[in-house]
Amino acid sequence: MINNNGVKTKNLKFLYKDLIFHNLIKQFNYRNNHQVPKLVKIQINRGLGGDGQNSKILQKSIEEIRIITGQHPIITKAKNSIAGFKVREEMILGVTVTLRNKKMYAFLEKLIHLVLPRIRDFRGLSLKGFDRNGNYNFGLKEQLVFPEINYENIDQIRGLNISIVTTAKTKSEGAALLKEFGFPLSE
């Protein structure tokens, strides 16, 4: 990654090992290295609702998620029927992909430095997206904020959900970890 000054910077995995890890030990006074929170996985999910039965929309969503993440998504199906939601067993509900290791750090770097700054009227992500275990969930309203998506190839604007799973035990540990990575969290 090249920063604004034209200087090549380390990727986020090395940044975690060299700097963030030690900063978190100092901040939370951990006694054991295994107590320090780290990223486990990033899960990207798109629910299709009733459009899941349309093969053209399904294939378009699969292709967009594949282009965004660099990994082929899986199709999620209903496990059982729910009459109130007009959902039948084995009905296609959406697509999801789980990123780990190198692809996870590459996606996070792209998310922090390229995608989030392209969102209109962006003032940071809310701290309300943290669950009690330090994992962070948020949604993007449109896929056009990703640089790989070409505007001419879009038939309909669709959002997606992103879940960042960490080993943090509390909200404050999870927030500190993501802030150290440069995540734009609003207070």
C-alpha cells in the first residue's frame, strides 16, 4: 500500500504484529499474549429476499461479491419454512463469503483506505455496531463504493452486510483493535 506521501507502507498484518499488538498490551495491561484481541475473519453477506428465485439477479450478485472479495461466494438457503415471511425450505435467501488470513487483511485494507472514504456524507462508523463480544457489524447501502464495480454493469443498487469477527472479549477491546487498524469509528 502506498500512503499519501508516496511512501510504501506495510500491510495490515505486519502492522498488527509490529505495532498494534504492543499498543493493545500497553492499553489493556494484558499478562498473556493470547489475551490480545486479533482479527479472526470478515464475513460479507448479501440478502436477496424474494429476488433469490431470479437466476439473473442471483448470478449478478454472485459475480459482484466475487469481484469485490476475490473469492467465490456460497449461496445461502432457508433451513426450514416460515409461512409468515413466505419462505420455503431450501429457498435461496442470499450469498455470503468468509475471508480469512491474507484475503481478510487485503479486504480490510481496501475497505479502510478506498471504500469507506468514497461513501457520500461519511462521518465515521457508529460504535453501536459492536456486539458484546467485540465483533463489529455494519452495512453498505450500495456496491458502487467499491472501485472494482463498474457503474455501467449495475442493473440495480444493492447493499451488503460486513461482519468483522475478533477474539476481543468486550466492546471496548474490539473498538480499540479496529481503531488501531485505522478504522474510522465515530465517537
